[in-house]
Amino acid sequence: MRSAAYWSGVVSLILLALLCVSWEAFLAPLRPGGSALMLKAVPLLAPLFGLLHERIRAFQWTSLLVLAYFCEGVVRAWSDTGRAQQLAVIEIVLAVILFASCLAYVQARRRASA
């Protein structure tokens, strides 16, 4: 049985990737018609396979990767207005959930192995 930390980590990673693509493609792109900034979602796809297969190393380095998205969300929530600012707040929330889920999953696995 998979833990809540596992599922919240996987779901928040997928939602964060979808948010990044849709944000820059059509919700609030920097340029009309979309921008190449949607490629910022590509690094989020790298750990997905590892998370789905419950590899502890994937959870560990995903917790480091997601900090960049948290920082981007904070900067854009501070500097943007309107819909982009709302999307930045959603990005912050998803990044925090993903970070906490990764830490909780790693901690649970370490306790189970001890």
C-alpha cells in the first residue's frame, strides 16, 4: 500500500508540470500565442519515472529541484499582476506540497528500513 506522501508527491509533480505548460502556453503567456518558457516543465518530467517506481533517490533530488520552481513562483507572485500572479501563487502551493511530500516519503522509508 502506497502512502499519502507518495501519492501527494506524484500528483503535485504532475500538476506542477501541467501548470507550467498551460501557464506559458495559453493561460497567461509572456507573449501572445505562448512563449518558449513552457519548456520549464521539462525538468519536472525527469524525476517522474523514479517517483512512480518509488525510488528514494528520485524523491531526494526532486526535493532539491522543486526549490527552483518555488523561487520562480515567489518572484512572479511579487512582480506580476492579474492572472499571472494567481498562477504564481498556485505554483508556490504546489511546490511546497511537493517538497513536503518528498521529505515525508524519504523519512517514512528510512523509518521503515530501520
